[in-house]
Amino acid sequence: MTEKERLLNETHQQFMETGLNSPEKLGIMDHLTSPDLMGFGTTIDERIFSVADLKSLITRQREQSQGMEIVWTINPVLRKVTHGGNVAVYVDEITLELTVNNEKIKIALRYSNVLEYRDDKWVVIHFHGSKPENVATEEDTWGIEEWKTKNAALEKLVKERTAELEKSLIELKATQAQLIHSEKMASLGELTAGIAHEIQNPLNFVNNFSEVNSELISELVDEIDKGNTAEVKLIAADIKENSGKINHHGKRADAIVKGMLQHSNISSGKKEPTDINALSDEYLRLSYHGLRAKDNSFNATMKTDFDPSIGNVNIVPQDIGRVILNLISNAFYAVNEQSKKGIQGYLPTVEVGTKRTGNKIEVMVKDNGNGIPARVLDKIFQPFFTTKPTGQGTGLGLSLSYDIVKAHGGELKVDTIEGECTIFTIELNVTG
Ligand SMILES: Nc1ncnc2c1ncn2[C@@H]1O[C@H](COP(=O)(O)OP(=O)(O)O)[C@@H](O)[C@H]1O
Ligand SMILES: [Mg+2]
């Protein structure tokens, strides 16, 4: 071995040792490298264009590996000297064994050094370190197999998640349909109880007056037998008047039954000129008696303030009726809750009113319940939003009401003062 070869091995050895093992001797790098040294490390930012760069890279690596025990071995792969013995390429495979928290990690590195003989000494002019990735086969230089496996796993995951989502969507739709149904049934139940109560009243008239009439007819026959024509005429007039009353109350019962049929969606749902005052009044009473039928401790004052100038409004009566019913039920619920608090002198009151201004009509439902807290207010029109205990609310009343009013080209608005009152207003436009 010539002195030049010995020097070459020594320079390479010192360069590797300082880089891997002895950063405290970093100063030596000034002698072992060319000032325009260039090098590529294994990470993206490891690009070296000077000795200073190299020194700071080694310092950084040292900081990162603090507290780790590192053992390294070098296996020479290539030793080549060319260009008249003045340029050398040294290639090594290095194995680093790190011990971190009692765990051994093995890292393989590939390392190439290019050295040049200048001014009687060898200096490193270029190096490249690389860390071979875990690749599947010799042919898998770019680690494509790993990407494929990852992609396949991702695709599988996406398929699974999609299937799960589809399943929950179907379940959600079923639940939604069921809830809409139960909201309809609940309001129908309330309505039916109210209707039964309402029908009772005209039926009482019909029964009473028909009994009175049959007594009057017996009297009439007696008077005919006696030939008392003047008395006969008087009794006949009474019978006629009573029969008029029977007819009147029979028609009332008839109208109530028709209303019930309309609410259960048997009718067509066409717009028709509707006396909105009568409709509101009717639903107010039906709702009240419906609630009373369920809970006879329930009590509230009903007030009405109808604008007589309102005339007939072109609406789908059973739909707007349902909105009014929903608003009134919510209002009764609110005042009932408030009255349970036992506040001295509290008078639960629900008021329904109408107003016409130009081509705009308004139906207002006002209650002096607890009001709607600000944090709840922007959610009340959302489907399924409810603050009521399970079984008492579906959270669909206001969302359905909102949709119905929108479908009529109108607006459903709410004003509330916490602890004092709530006013819901249906605004509709009447053309002409
Ligand atoms: N008059 C009212 N006073 C206070 N809160 C109300 C009133 N009307 C509606 N709310 C609130 O809006 C929520 C949603 O109402 P709604 O859609 O009718 O569903 P539900 O009556 O089934 O709860 C109620 O749970 C309640 O919190
Ligand atoms: Mg409701």
C-alpha cells in the first residue's frame, strides 16, 4: 500500500467516524473536506453545499439522537480510484443499531463518498447517504407495492363506510317516516278528543229537543182530540221551532265531523276560500278540550281577537288548520308548564287573533308561558328538535308548520320574551 493509498483510507475513515460517531471533533472536517463540498443526505432538507452545512447537519443529528445508544458497522461495497489515482469513490453499507427505551432499532444506510487528491491530501468533494425504504421486491424500486396495498386497504375502508352510511340513511328515513306518522297521530288524537267533546254539545241539543218534541206531539194529539184548534196551532209552532234547532245542531255536528275528516287527510287538500277566524276559533276550542280530555287538571284562559274585516282567505283549510293547531298546542303546553311552577297570581292564557293589513293577513297565537330561551330559538323549526320529554313531543310540529306556511307563500315568525310570553305569527298574502 502506497502512502497515498494509506492517506486515502485514513481520510475516508476519519470522515465517516466524525460524521457518525465523534461530533466533538467537528473541526477536523475543515481538513477532510473541500470548501465547495456538496452532499445529499437521506431527508428532504439534507442538502449540503459547504462544510458549515455539514457541521450543522451533524450537530442536528446528534441532538436528535441524544439519549440513544448507537452502534454502527461499516461494510465496504466499493473502493475505486480513477483519474490517474487522484479521484476515489468509496461506497459503504452502514448498519446503525439504536437502542431507544430498551428497544433495538436497526437502520440500514447506503453511503457514497467521492474524494479528490489535492495539495498532497485527500478531501471529500461529494457524498450521498440514503436510507433504503421497505419495498416489496427487487422490482419494486419505488415502493409501488406498498402504495397499492395501502390504496386497496383505503378503498375497502371507504366501501365499508359507504355501506354503513347507506344503512344508517335507510334507518333514518324509516325513523323519520315513523315520527311524522306519530306526530300526525298525536295531533289527531288530541283533535279527536276535542271533537268528541264538541260533538257532545250539539248532540245534547238534538237529543233534548227531540225528546221535548215527542212530548209536545203527545200533547198535540190530546188537544186535537179535544178540538182545541188554537192550542194545536201554538204547540205545532213550538214543534217547528224545536225541529229548526235540531236541524241547526245536527248541522254543527256534521261540520265538526267534516273537519275531523279533513284533518286526517281524507279530503283532497285543495285551496278554498276559508273563514280563517272560524277556523282558528274552532281549533282553539278543539285543542283546549283535547288537552282537557287527556289531563283534567289542565286549565287555561282562552282569548280571541278576530279582525272581522278579514273575509274569506284562499287556503288549504286542513293544512293551515294543522299549523294553527300545532301553534295552539305548543302554547297550551307552555302555559301549562308555567302554571306547574306555582307562581302566585299566574293566569295561564292563550290568545288567538287575526289581522288584515292591505293584502296581508296575520294569524297570531300568543301565550304567557315561559318563552323560548335564546339558545333554543334558532333550532325550533328544525325537524325533530324538541325540549319536551320523550313521548310528549316529536319536534316535528313547527317544522311541518313552517313547510306548510312556506308552501302557501307565507311566513311563520316567532317573537318571544324569556319568562314572559311567546307570539307565533302566520303571515299570508291574499291576492285581490
Ligand atoms: N309557545 C312556545 N313556548 C315555548 N317554547 C316553545 C313554544 N312553541 C315551541 N316551543 C319550543 O319549540 C320546540 C319545538 O316545537 P315543535 O316543533 O312543535 O315540537 P314539539 O312540540 O313536539 O316539541 C318545543 O319543544 C319547544 O322547546
Ligand atoms: Mg309541537
